[in-house]
Amino acid sequence: MSDEVFSLLFLFGFYATTVVTYFAFGYGLTWFNACNPERKIQKGRSSDRRRKAEIRQSLASMFSACLPLTIGLYVQQKGWAPAPWALRWWAAVPLFVLCMFLYDTWFYFMHRLLHTRWLFPLHALHHKSVAPTIWSTYSEDVIDNFLLQSYSAVIVFIVPFPPAILIGHRLFEHFNGMIGHCGFEYFAASTARYPSPLLCTTFHDQHHSSFRYNYGNYFSFWDRLLGTIAPTYDQSVKFFEEEGPPLILRRAGELADVQEKPD
């Protein structure tokens, strides 16, 4: 089998995996959210009327998210990039963390570029969801998505990550992105606020509601260093941490009918 055929099979297989898990995880988390309405971050605001359009757009954008990874693996396979390091069990976690940090750096600065007046037209579609939902994770222009995910096609020329690390990171980013857009807070803790650089769902949710803050993806490091952290982020996390109701796994009767305004 030629490298080209193998890469095409990988691309469509990985795309199919992304689509299947998008729906499976999406419906599962939607059900869990319905069990825990008090965990909603932007109470009184709904993006449900955009769901069908978001899903249609996501089916295209998920393909553009899989393409950079395929390109990165292909150029490694062809020997056009430095030979990837051998993956040792003791190096897997450090390499994965390094990959996360470098991707977060790429994401932060690329994300800020997409918020400039020259490139924001590419990014504007994603911000139609002021109150993001799990279905809006990939609801963005295919070029916008490709630019954010093109890390996988570029990093192989700089750091020779093993293919398993690159694939594992893309899968992690897939689920992390869906949780980050779900609109409900389940991970508020002291580890998600200052001085910790880790994040929870509130971080990206505030990016959608305020537009000018919280550009990072996994960490708040760059936002804190460069002054783009939302002023209310830490206190919002602390509120959920201290006041958030306990999680439940089933709906106890009919939930209260809360009137929500659409985006």
C-alpha cells in the first residue's frame, strides 16, 4: 500500500471516528446537562435554535480539523520532516504535556490573530454562539478551523513527536473542545484558578460571552502574562467551586421551565 493511499484511509477513518464520537459524546453530555440545569454558566441564554446549523457546519469543519494531523503524519512518513522520536513508556507523559503546552501557545497566538479585524470574518461564524453548546464546538469556518489545527502539520518540522503522541493529542483536543463548549461547569476547583494555569469550562464560555478575553485552550498562562484574562474568571470559578450544587445522574421529575433568550 502506498503512503498516499494509507494517508487517505487514515484521513477518512479518523474523520469517521471524530463524527461518531461527536454525536455519541454530544448526546451523552446533553443528557447529563439536562440532569444538572443549575450548572449552566450563562443562565437565561440559549443557543438551541442554532443546533441544526451548527451540526451541519461541524460536519465540514471536523474534516478540516483532521486534515492537518494527516498532513503531519504523511510528511513524517515520507521523510520530509525530522524522523520522529521512538516512543518510550517513560517519555509518553512528558511528551504529551510538551505537545499540549506547544499547542496551547500556537492556539493562543493564532486565536488572537483570528480576532483582528483582518481575520475575524473567518472566525465570526464561531462567535454566533454567544452561549456555546457542545454542538457549536466545530461550528466554524473550515479555514478558521484548519488554521487553529494546523499545529499538527507544522510542529513535526520543529519537534519530532512520535505519531502516537500527535494522534493522542488530537483525540484529547476533540473531547476537550466539546467539554469546553458544553456551557455547563463541572470542573471548577482551585486547580482551575490563580495561581494554577489549568482551566475549566467557564474559561472558554467567557470568551464567547465577552469576545475579548480568554484566548488560551488548555492553560491560562499566556492570558495572564499578556493581560487578556477575563477580570471575572477567577471569582466565577470560585463561585462554582463553593456554591455549585451536587451532581445528579438522572432527572428527578420535570425540570422547572426556565425562559431563555436566544443568542
